[in-house]
Amino acid sequence: MKRRLARLGLGALIGVLAAATALGTGELVAAFTGPATAPALAVGTALIDLAPVSAKEFAIREFGTNDKPVLIGAVLIVLAAVAMVAGALALRRPWLGAAVVTMLGVAGMAAAAISPVATGLSVLPSLAAAVAGAATLMALARPRPASTGRRALLIAGVAAAAWAGGRLLQGNSGSANVRIPPPAEPAPQPPAGHEFPVAGLTPYRTSTKDFYRVDTDLVLPQVSPDEWTLRVHGMVDHELRLSFADILRRPLVERDLTLSCVSNEIGGPYVGNARWTGIPLASLLREAGARPGAEQLLSTAVDGMTIGSPAELVLDGRDALLAVAMNGVPLPVEHGFPARLIVPGLFGYASATKWVRELNLTTFAEQPYWVRRGYDRTGLAKTGSRIDVPRAFARVPAGPVTVAGVAYAQHRGIATVQVRFDGGPWRDAELTSQVSPDTWRQWRYRWEATPGAHRIEVRAADGRGQMQPEQRAPVFPSGATGWESIVVTVTA
């Protein structure tokens, strides 16, 4: 029995080393074909694209911004398990173990080939990985016990060096050396009283590092601003092609705008307010000669993501931007460098294309990524309100307690926020000054808390007087609705 277990352990080690060599080789080749073509990332991206909407929403709900590391971890665990089996098989039948490793490479090639931005070279990392993994497995499975340990150490070193070399060669384009000119039209100075000094309350402006990130990319697109171009075409009189330098030479405007994700649950964190700098999107479309009959602006990112925004909303005078800066500095890579879209009043999935490279005025007949998966075509952002203070299940002392949070209804503004306790009467909360209908507002209420457990609810009405519905609806297909409710304990 001990001998058999030792043999299984040796087979598992051989399989893992073969898989490590394969991954390292694939990473090295991906330095020349694009980071997203690395085997594990190609498989993970394919799983994201093929997964049902319910699985995507579950991942965002349960893991938040850690959903991508969790997915890659799961891919690597499955790969290791299969590799262990292949290693055990290889000790008896080396060709069979090599065949299993090769099939893993074929799976990576297939995943890379179905990417929307695949080229003829996209399959090369997984092909190289399959060859390297199978060769390593065959070499280690040879019956030379005396040299197996030395070969294993050598191969482990080669695998680590290949992986590190691939990562180093891939590098980062980044935005560190980009300088954004001062805006010709700075954002208006926020009025007095636009922010409450309440500890724990979300600030009026979200810092860049705290701004939410939700997208489908396992590896961030690295775009050189010197090579980036924007193409404006479709139902226009004449096509435009603009370089990044062309964009920066135009008069820039600066606006405070709130952006929210359709995946945001009631009271969720996927909403933020930042200061964006860019050029008016409508001016680009009018310069190109937008034609009557154009129904949507179909934007495409460098990663192949497509997003559709209703053309009439882009052109109706709202501050829709092709943004190049966020909170006074060039866009970070994770937020879309070198350029992205922001359209107030629409959820991100219908407006906020990051790493944008193409704007196509077209009809609704062309369906973008999320619409093909069943999401609402228009993407109008819902009214939302959230309790930040106190936190759910907090313990607070009896007496005066400040209850506070934020409310948002992009491009409609917030007119009223109300709170109630234990199902009692609704009470109007105090609101900060409204900066614009495109930004959120903070609210607060002074509550005389009595000992015991209490339920606190909040609701908001937009600038048109329409109150948030009580009935809860899920995120899919057009955004969650309902009132946030928390329970706190008041101590004597």
C-alpha cells in the first residue's frame, strides 16, 4: 500500500510539474501574442463569456471584486487535478498521460480562438503549452528513479523562469507619462452644504482607488496612447479617425457624474461619483454628421466588448463624455485608459465602455454584448438609496443617533429621501445641496433611539417626484428595485 501511495504521489508531482511548465511556456509566448491569450486566462475568459447570466450575477454578488481571482483559482485547481491524473497515468502509459495534457492544451486553444479579438496567433500560447507540458511529462515519466529528483528541480526552475519572463515581457502601457491639459470648461464649484460631516458616510466624491470596477476582463487591456485611435462611423455623413493627441488638442470639459452598475443589489457598493474630464460625445457625433434614423451608439472596446447606448439620449444635451481623466488625473488602466464613455442616466452596461476604440451609429438591430444575454436594451439607471450609518447589525447606544446615507437618480436628481423605523410613519431626511441632477446626494436623519432591536428602512424620490417602488426586483434584466432595510440593536 505504501509503495502504491508513493507511486501515486510521484505521478501527481510529475503531472503538476508538467502543468507548471506548460503554463510558464504559455505565459512566455503570450508576451508576444497578448496577455489575454495565456492559457489559463483564455480559458477563464471563455468561461465568463459562456456562463449564464445567473452565474455572472452570483459571482459578483458573492465575491464582489474578487470574482476574477476566484475564477482563475478555480481554473488552476481543475488544471492541477487533471494534471495529477495525467501524471499518474504516465507512469504506466506515458503516451496516455501526454494525451491528457495535450487535450488541456487543445481546450486552451479553443478558448483563445473564440475570443472576439482573436487573431491567427492567439492559439500559439496554448499550442506551445501543450507541447511543453506533454514533453515534460514524457521526460519525467521515464523509469530513471535516480535522476527523477534532479530533473524535477530543473524543470521546476525552467517553468518558474518562463512564467516570470513572460510576465516581465508583457509589461504595462499605463498612463504614468500622460499629461492631460487643463479643462477649458472646469466643473462648477460644488455649492455650500453639498457634503455632511458624518463619520462613516460615503463622501461626495469617490476616490479613484475606491471606485468600483465591474467588467469581464481577467487581464487588463494594455493600450499605448501613441498607438490608440478612435473610429467614429456608421450612420454618419463622413467617418472620423482620431488619435489620443487629437482628443487632447480639443477643448476639454470637466463634470461630476455618478455612475452605477446594473449588478448593484439594493444598498450595494457598485455606485460611485467622480470628476470626469473629456470631450462631449455629442459633439463628435455631430461633427461626423449623425444621420436621422440612428437608434443606438454601439461602442466597441479593445477587448472586444460591445455596449449600446440609445442615440437620442447621447444627443439630447446631457453631459455624455468621451472621458480621458478621472478625478484630475489620466484614467487608470482599470478604469479604461486611454479613453472611456460616460453617459449620465444609464447603467454602466449601456454606456460606460472602457478602453473604447470604436463608435458606430447604427440601429437596434445590432445587439451588443449584454443585450444578447437578455438585459434590457435601454439601460436606464434606477433610483437608489442606501444606508451607510449605522451599519447593518450594528450596536448603538440609546439616545440621539445619526442615520445617514446616499441617494441617486442619475440625470433626474433626488428630490426627497425618507426613513422609517419599525414600520412606522415615513419621515423626511435632511439632504445636502444638489450639485447637479447627474450626481448623488447625501442624506441624514437624527433619530432618538430607544433600547431594543429596530428595523430601519429608506426610500427616495427622484427629481420628477417618482418614488422608489417597494417591491423588490432582481438585478436581471434591468436593475434591482426595492427599499434598503437594516436591523440594528440599541443598547441601554
